[in-house]
Amino acid sequence: MALPLDVWAWPGWSWPGWAALAAIGTAVAAIGTVAAFFVIFGQLKESRSEARDNREAAATPRLFLHPSVSVSGRDRVLNLTLHIDGNGVIYGASIRFVADRPADLDRIDLKPRESRDLGTQRAPAEVGAGSFAWKWESGWNAVQGRLELNFVNSLNEPKSLVQPGWLEDTFVLKGAPALKASPKTGGS
């Protein structure tokens, strides 16, 4: 029994444009597949980056330097307290004052010149981070620089906390009001 309509005998099947149409369809499908791979790869990369950031945040505590200045005649002392909040441990922590022009340090006789080793600290903690002493004469120009706290977190990644500021009659943090100098009480 023959079908009333023989689909396979249709003359449109021999049209030469079918091959070109199939090639265009294949190219569009390939481009769509590649685009989908790029989207998936981008999402995976973003997800990995976010997971790494979360892991790093959990391994690196939040650090805050709180300076205070004491005055005795020409002598100034900047005392630093390091507040460590959150979770994690810092290793090999050291702090130093870096002048924009190192020759200025000779003029004010800044001591110590080298970084101060704070060792290993576990959060939460409040640690005396050391002090820097200098001499000041009225009329001198401020010594521009920054406090640098360098350490390694528990993922063994080197990190830095940098606080720009300058030394003058007191220590001034950039973007913050000047610290009030407190006179020394008791001995020298």
C-alpha cells in the first residue's frame, strides 16, 4: 500500500541551499555553546574568587593602629597600640615609620629607625606595638611618611597595613584630626 503522499519524493529535498542552511545552523549552535562555556567559566571563576576571599578574610584578622603622643620639652614619643579583631593569626608582624624623604629622619632624630618586631599574635588581642621617639623644634617642616605594619596571615600570604601621616609637634594621620599630645607625668 502506497502512501497517498510520498514525502521522500518531494522535489524540495534536492534543493542545494539545505547544505548551506545546515552549516549556518551548526555555526550558530557552536557559537552558542562557546558562549555558554564562557559564561559558566566566568561564574566558576567568580565563585572560586569569592571562596578564596572568604577564606582569606577568615584567616586574616582586622587590624587597627591606635597612636598616642606624649610630650616632654622637645622630646615627642609616639606610642602605638595594635588592636587585633576577628579571627586568625598574624605572624612575623613588624612596624616601622617610613619617611617620604629619609633625610628628614636625621633632622628630627627619629628612634628607632628599624622596624619593631611584634612576633606572632592571635586575634582578638590588644598589643603594645612599640613607640617612636623624636625631637621637635617650632618652625620645622613636618616629616611626611607612613606607618607600615607588615605581617603574614595564616594562609602564609604577606599583608600590609599602611597608615599615611606625618610627624611634627604631634603625629597627624592623613584624613584624620591631629592627635592631642599628652604631657609626660612622673619621671622622664
